[in-house]
Amino acid sequence: MTNDDPVVDDGLQTVRLSVNGTRRTVAVPAHRTLLDGLREEVGLPGTKSCCAEGECGACTVLLDGKAVNSCLVLCVEAEGHEVTTVEGLSADGLTDLQEEFLNAGAVQCGFCIPGQVVSAEYLLRTNPSPDEAEIREALSGNLCRCAGYQRIVRAVQATAVRRGAAQ
Amino acid sequence: MTTAPERAIAQRDALGEPADLYPGGQVGRPVLRYGGGDRTSGAQQFVADLRFPGALQVALVTVPVGCADVLGIDTAAARAVPGVVDVVTAAELPSPVPRFGVSHTDRPVLADGRVNYHGEPVAAVVAETLDAAQAAARAVVVDYRELPGVYSLDAALAPGAHLVQDPSIRPEHALIDTNVLEDAHYAWGDIEAEEARADVVVENTYTFPMVTHFPIEPGGTVAVPTDSGGLDVYSPVQHPYLLQRTISSVFGLPLNQVRVFAPDPGGGFGGKQNPKLEPLIAFLALRTRRVCRIVLSLEETFQSMRRAGCRMRARTGFTSDGELTFHRVEADFQIGAYADVAPRVMGKGSYVAAGPYRIPGVRIDARAVMTNTTPSTAFRGFGSPQVSWAMESQLDAGARELGLDGLEIRRRNLVAQGEAFVRGESAAHADGDWHQSLEKAAELIGWGTPLPPNRGRGIAVGIKPGATSGLSQSLVRLLCDGSAIVYAGTSDMGQGARTLWQQIVADELGAELDRVTVVSGDTGTVPFDLQTSASRSTVFMGSAVLEACHDVRRRVLELYAESTGVPAEQLDVRPGLLITPDGELSLPEAARQALGSLRGEFIGQGTRRLRGKGAHPLGGDAAFYEFNATAIEVEVDRETGELLLTRHVTVSDVGTELNPLQVVSQDEGAAIMGLGHSQMEQLLLDDHGRIRNLGALDYRIPTFKDVPLELVSEAVENHDGPGPYGSKGISEGALLCTAGALGAAVADATGVVIRDLPLTPERVWTALQGADS
């Protein structure tokens, strides 16, 4: 198909990062994305891969507490940083947010849900009582093909109420 | 805030519906999704999440055009890449290259000298790492000569057009010299006489775009050679047993040597029904004697599944009272380079091209036209959304001529329960009171109430035939402690099939929900199921599971009689109960007593078989019809052509809601998917047959910000379906007529009628300019 020279980069980079509160060291090629590094090297497949170009949000993780598309971050860029994946959010069982996703009927095939959960968690941490427009804006980078989105909106609203009541 | 399921339950309770419809209280309730926790926590394992240490990675080689002769493939540089184990082209495959397919055995395992669509693999690289496989795939040099491929209906139908299909595939076929793969014709009544008595005749051409499924899980395949010479194949496939049979026949292996593991698909929508790359990956595993794995990119997924586009010319007549007299439609479905199941999409879709209406004279002529494009396959709605777009728009065109509104003209023509809407030898009759859905949708949208300027409403209805034949088998094991395991081969791709089996078994065998588990996705342990498609599983597999429960109950009764000496004639069973002369026993307790100290278990079997009819054009009568009424209120921005959906109502005729939460979730999802093809989605091709908007950046599906301000989904329940407790299939209804409702709403808001989908801002704006000038 093309005449590109075959290149296999054997030069591995050592990357030290914190994943879900645990220090990890991985040896990866410089082009390895954080998404693939988390899934393949760290062994945390909860973060999903779909479009691999930052459009679908299935790969959303928290990088130093901020939601990012992990397919657009290189592993080497995460050197010294803190990554939280969906597994980290649910380390002690389902969170209130995840429970509300289930209660609202927001989960169908489930493939987009880890990314939705991480994006919604980031929203609620930065804006504890978002209105519907703010929820739709914050989650607009997370695609779902099964459902109609409004159950996710309800799940986020219910969680906000629950957290507000708990304070 | 009350949810739709809560309202549904309150309504049901208020109506005092009979208790035996919902024997133990789980069926009919909004039980939360089986396996939902893992899907939410990230623990759910999709095919790409399965670990196969030491697996070889596969990368595909393609050519950058849609139609070409392959003159030679130089793999030397690729083979030299460190880590490469093998590079396979058609030359490495048996000759002739094995082919497979659902309706025609036409699809080669690898392109055999001819590339028929952009993305068709011509070679596969197998390497120790994905990096090596991808680098080597780039190093494969393919010498090819581009051919004048046909990428549109017009090109494919032009005299002397390039023939997409190798004529040896269907040597005796009457259409062998054309790109028409199959055609279908339905007719009833005296259409000339009916046209002669029509007071108003409207004639228009409509187009429906090619769209892609865009499951968020792109998918993939892993093939594992077994020590006994067989294969284990992992694929998120909707039809595991079809894949098993396909692998078996391509490689000459007995079925017991092919074990298909089907991890839950991360969305399927029809795109993951039929085998695609699995035979290739299986071949690579057999050849290398190693585990071979491919995980597709989203772009590769776009290049492996899509919906057929369609162009329809329709001529429709009405009396001055708004009654339909005739409908004449010619529908050309643009299918792809291989048949897949596209001829059936064309045949089954066009069967209902005259809609659920009372029309004395009808003639429908449809063709499946091959083009050098991604093979089109099943996609939610299966041909119905296409034909519905034309029929519903024609109805509104007639209504405008007659000064009627969209609701009134449908009231006057929609068939009553039991009335035929397809006539003749292969007649079909309304299996529900569909007027209820129409009226409910009208009420929920506020039909007839005043609207501000630039707002409009549209209402439309759609039908789709369910499965016309089929077989589902299930086993239910009632264990000695009263817990139960269900074996049911339905793929749970988000519709929530397992939740229903859990509910049914809990009620019928008297078990707590969390004491019922469901096993699926393994042809080695789970009995046969024909398919997960056509919204058939509730009716077919649900009935099989129910029958298996009844079988278990019968066995409990028999063994209880034998163990206790109570004559069997004095015993009876009810859902969850054994009735003895001394009173009721819970079924788990009766089972425990019957089994005694040896313990053991009861194994029940259930089968639901629907035999087809040889003479029927669909292969048999549909087991049920999905019927939906959709009403949309839209605001049109005249400056930009943008549509803001202020309210979107969908009402589906569901028989019985076994799980109202899942019904409403499926219905909402279908509605939004329908807005996708109505408002924004379309695959665009360049002059070389390449998809121009290949990938998520350029191909738009609805996001959080594209959906209606209000989305209301309601169900009509009359317990009149053939499934358990009067249920019907429900998963496709809400997208059948989305386009018709939206098109009518835009016309109502602006006075401008658009007949080509999708209704993008550009298209709406352009139409408005034409109208204003």
C-alpha cells in the first residue's frame, strides 16, 4: 500500500507515574499512548478504546485530577503525573455516581460507560451542582450509541442531589 | 421525579391488571440490568480486554481505492521486519480462495486478485507485536490497477457498467449481466383502476443515505488453535452459532471442533451479526499454530458494516376524503460489494413499503443493487426506515394537497387490529391496536395546539416485520439449594436479554433474582440459538426459557411424587410453587425435598421453533410486528438551517413490558439513532470509492448536545404478543419513522419539503433559500 520504510522502534522509554494511587514504572516506546499503556502495560482494561483520535471519550481518565482523552496523551507525557482510571474510581465498590447510572437505566452495552463515569465524576468534582446544560456541555465529548443520553443526565443530577444531601 | 417505568407500574397497578401476568413480581418490574455493575465499574470484559499471553497480532493490508485488480504483492520487506511471523496473501490460501456468506457464498477470506471495496484486505501480517505487525503492513507493496468501479446507484445501473460480482458466483441467475443482485415484487389490487379513481395523486423521489453502525466498541477477533486440530474463536458476534457453522464449513471442521466464545458486543445494531474477518483470523491461527488476534480500529469498522442507502420513486393516490387508493413504489437499495444479508434487507424492507395502511392497489418493485462499497448488512430497522421515509412523506404530501393534517390522514388510513395491510397470497394483518399508539403520540406532542413562528410538528408511524422463522433452545438448571442457572445463547449487546431471563426464571421457579445466573456466549456449553436479531429474542428465547422452566417444574413434581409417595395426580405446579394436598410449597423447598440426601439438580429444556412457509416471499409470516408512532416538534433557524428539536415523542406497541426500564431505554436509544440518519449521518464517497468521512472526526452521530430538549417514550400494552406473558420484540420501533416525523415537522415549520436525508443545516438552509427566492 505504501513504500514507507518499515520502522520498529526498539528504544523503550522508562516512565514513572502514579496510577490509581500506586506508583508504576513502565517501559514503552515513545509513541505509546497513555490509553494503550494503561490497557496493555499497566493491565487496566477498564479504559476503552474506540476512535483513537479524541472524539468519542471512551478513553477518558483523570490526569492530575483533570479529565483527558487518554488516546491523545503519550505515556511519556504522563511521567511524574497522577492518573486515575475507572478502576481507581470504583476501587471500593461502585460509587454513588455509578449506582445512579444503573438506577437511571443509563447503562446498555456499557462500552462507553467507563468514560462517561470518569467525565461525569470530573464534572461533579469541579461543579457539585451542575444544571442540565452544564452536564450536557461537560459530557458532550462522550459518545453513546445505545441510549438517548438523558438517562446519563439524570444519573448525574441524582448524584449531585445525593452528594449535596450528604454534606 | 418519577421515571417512566415507575409511571408504567403505577398505571398497571391502577388498571388492576391480572396478577398471573407477573407471577412472582419480577416480570414487569424495572429490574436493574443483569451484569450492570461490571459494565459501570469497567470490569466487564469485551473482546479487546481478554488477555492471551503470547498471542500474535494481526494487521491488514489494503489498497487506497474501491475497485482494483491486484497485479502482485511484494511481501519481502514486510517479512524482514523483526517480529513478523507470517505475511499471508490469497496465494497462501487454498485455491480457489474459500468464500462464505449468508445469502450468497460470495465473500472471499482475502481478496482474490480483485479488490471490490475500499478497505477489503488483500494481505494480512502476523507478528509478535502490534507495532511490528503495523510496520510490516505498511511495508507490503501491492501492485494494483484501479478499475472503473461503481460507487453510486446511477453508476451501477448504467448500461455497460462495471460488474461488481464475479459472474461465477451465480451462474444461472437471470440478472447475471447486471449489478442487480436480487429483486422483489409485491402487488395487489387493480392498480390502474385505483389510480383512475384517485382525486389526488402525488409523485416524488426520496433518498435515504448510507450510514454506518458506529458501535462504540469497534470489535475484533481472536482465534486459538486447539490441540485436537480445532479452533476456539472469540468474537463479539450477535450470531455465535452462525459463526461456528461458517468456520466449520470454510475449514472442513466438524461443529464440535469449533467453539465460539462471544464476549458481549459493545453495541451491535445488526453490524455484528454476520461473519466478516473471523475466517481470515481463523486461517492465520491454523496456519501459524499460534493464537492470532486482531482488534479493529473504528475506521476498519466503518469499512466492514453499513446500512444500505436507498432511492425510492413513489406515486400515491388519494380520494378527496383522504383515503389511499393506490401506492406505487420503486425502491433501489444501494448494497455493497458482497451480498451479506442485503438481499433480505431489500426483500423484507420493501414488503412493508406501503406501510401499515389500508390501500386497495399496491405495486412495489425493489432491487438490491451492488456497488463497490462496504458490504451493507443488517442495521436496526432492516430496510424499514428507508421505505418508511418515502411512504410517510407521501402521506403528508397527500395531506397537504387535501388540506388535512398528518394525524387525520393517518387516522383515516391506518389499519384496524386484524385488518390486512399487505394483501394477496402473502398477506399480513395488524397484530395490535395500532391506533392507540398513534393517538397517544398525538396527545403527548400536543397535536393541534398553537405554535410560535418557525416551529412545526410532524407525526409518522412505522412497522417492521419480526422474525419469520427461527429456533431458540435453552436449558435451565434448578440446583439443590433453589438457585438456578439459565443457558441461553442470546448475545447481550445492550438490549438486556439476560435481565429478562433472570426475571422469568425467578418468577417461574420461585428464586430470588440474585440466585439466578445466566450463561451465554459459548457454543461449547450453551444450546443452539439461531440469532440475536430482529428484536426476536424476547419472543423466541424468552419462550424457550419459559418452557424450560415449565419442564423443570414438571420434573420437580414427578420426583416429589416419587420421593414422598404422594400421588402425582394430587400434585400441581404454579409459578414458583408446588401445590400438595397439604398446601403450597415453594418450588425450591419442593425441589430440596424431592432431591433428598443425594442432592443433584433438575434440568429443564425449552425450545421455541417457528417453521417458515416455503411459498412466502419472506420465508414465513412474521412472528409479530413492531409498530411505532413518533411525533416531533421542531424549531427551524432560518438563518442557519439548524433544527432544534423541542419535543420528540415515541410510542411503541410492545404487547407486555417485561422490564419497563429496559423497554424505555431501548426505545429512547432507537429514537436518537433514528435522529442520526434523519439529521446528520451519511457516508460520503470520493471518486475512487473511498469513504471521505472515515472516522469519528468527520462522521457525526448524535451527542449530548444534539438530542431533543424533551424526549418522551411511552408504550402501549395490550398483552397481545406471541412472547412470554404477551410480549413482543421492541428494540427497533422508535427509529422506523423518525425521518418521516422530522421531515413533516420541518415542512410544517417552514412550508419547505425536503425529500433527501439527512436534513443537515446545509440542506435545510439551501432549501429555504430556494423557497424564499
